[in-house]
Amino acid sequence: MKKGAQWLENEVEGLDKSITVATNLDLSPYLYKNKNIEFKYVHYYDKISVDWDYAILGVNYVHPWQLKNNLWNHKGVTKTFYHKGNPSVVILDKQDKDAYLGYLAFKSQNYTEAIRYLSKASGNDPQDINILSYLGESYLAVDEWEKVEEVVKNGLTIHPFYEPFKLLRAKVQIKQNNFEAGLQLLKDLLKINPRYFKAIPYLIKCYEGTGQTEMANSLKNKYSVK
């Protein structure tokens, strides 16, 4: 962490403009003197959600399977710091603006634009599951089921345990009123990560869709879902 902060300090020395740094680390103790640096917290897997000039990301938040199979790195990494032979911090100095614009389009519910930008960004960085997950959600929004599955299959080769991909598959089934299939997919997902609470509203919908109202109401009460 300290080495990453020192690298950035040297890199921006003499700059007469403000810069934005996306990070999942607390770098302020090392860079508190640099008043022209604004920090924005991002999860390692959600770095396209903010506009940034540099990203300094701790790799300890990356799934071990990705590290073992060398599928964690991204295009645009300009520096990697290691601890005892393992990657610990990466620095990116060029954000793909297509990725960020695609994210903004998705949030604005302009899904056609989101697909255009995110498809281009994914082509530039095929291993970025953050881009792929928003691309899949964009296809879902316009009922492109086969495209969603294509994105999910691709994404799961990069991160087989990534919850948003597994949830996407369930959402496809739910949108097609295949509640039994959706329910099984959600149960499988929650076996992998019982604390993936984003799945709960969809689990309730599946229980309701399969006539299991008691289970649905129980979850609604437990998780305060209306």
C-alpha cells in the first residue's frame, strides 16, 4: 500500500491540476499532503462506476481462484507490487472511458447505448468481469436472453464463483416466468455464498411464482422486504 502511494506521489509531482484516484485502500495517511488528489472508494470488481485518472487497488480482495489461474489482471495495469512473491497492489493509469460511459448509460436506463459502449470496452479488456456483468444486465433489460447467456458463460470462465453472473442466469429464468428453474439457480447460488443478499428479492419472487407463499412471506419478514 505504501509503495503504491509513493509511486503515485512521484507520478503526480509537479502537476498543476486535480486528479481522481479510485481505490479500495486507505491511502490518505500516505498522501495527506497532496491536496490536489481526490479519493473515491471502489470495490476491486466495480471500478468502472466512477470516473478516475488513476486506480490503486489491493489484490487481496480478488478471489483466490482468479489469482491461481492468472485471470485477475486487467489491461491498463501500469505497475504491480508484490509481497512474498504474490501480487498485492496494482496501479492503473488509463481508465477505459467506454466502460465508464457504458456504466452511466446503464444507470440512465439507456440500454442500447450501454451495450454499445460496454461491448467495445469488453473487447478492449476481455478479462474485466465488472464490464461483463453490466453488459449482461444491459442485455437482460432488452430481453436478449441468448446474449445474456453468452456473457455469463464467458464471465464464468474468468471467475466461476462470481455471484452477479449466477444471479443473471436466475433473472433470465424469472423474466420468462420459469420460476422453478430460477429457484434452483438461486438456491445453488446461496449455497456458494449464503450472505449474497442481493438474491433475496428474486428468491421471494420465485417462491411466490411457484405457489410457496409461506416461504416467500417468511423471507419478507426476515429481511424486511415489502
